[in-house]
Amino acid sequence: MTRRAGLSAGLVCAGLLLALSGAPAQAQTPLRPAAQALDWDRRDEVLTYRTCGCADACWVAEVTDRRTHILKARLRCDCETLLAYRPLAEPARTVEGRCEAVNASGDKFGALRARLQGLLGR
């Protein structure tokens, strides 16, 4: 086997290993940091959080269906304004006030969970 063929075979094997390892299809990039899973009380849903800048004052929190990955609700802070989105209920984003209510709370993730529960009508 030539050196070039050996290198190609090695790259193919590395690619297969990565694909089979369960690595996310959407990699972390400087423009899209990796989302972290937060505690959520429903087993059929996942709550994720990712920051986008402004010293953690810019962020996105989303609730998705665990099986289908369909978005159920999103809260987003653009450093100042808190925006809510429920694609199945209303196609437009709504302004929920200022981000300060969540960012300055003693338990930011608890405040996010409470806001998302309210947004989902629970």
C-alpha cells in the first residue's frame, strides 16, 4: 500500500470513528458556541442554553422534543431585550421585557426554567 493510500484509509477510519461516537452534527464554532443541557422536569423534552456574548448577557435557551428535536419554545436575550418564541402557538416573536429580570436573579437558570414553563402554559 502506498503512503497516500494509507493516509486516505486512516482519514476514512477517523471519520467513521467520529461519526459513530455520537458527536453532534453541528460542531461548536466561535460564532455558535456549544449548547449545554440544563435540568428540566419533563423527560420527553430537553432544555438547552448557550451564550452568545456580552459577558453572558446574550444567550439563547430552548426547549425541544427529545425524540424529534422539534423546537417548542425559545427565550433569547440580545444583551438588553428578552424575546420569546413559540413556533407551534404563534409565528412571531414577542417581547417579554428586559433581560435584567433573568440575568440579575440569584438563580439565572431557575429563572429561565420558570419563564419557559410559563411560556409553555404550565
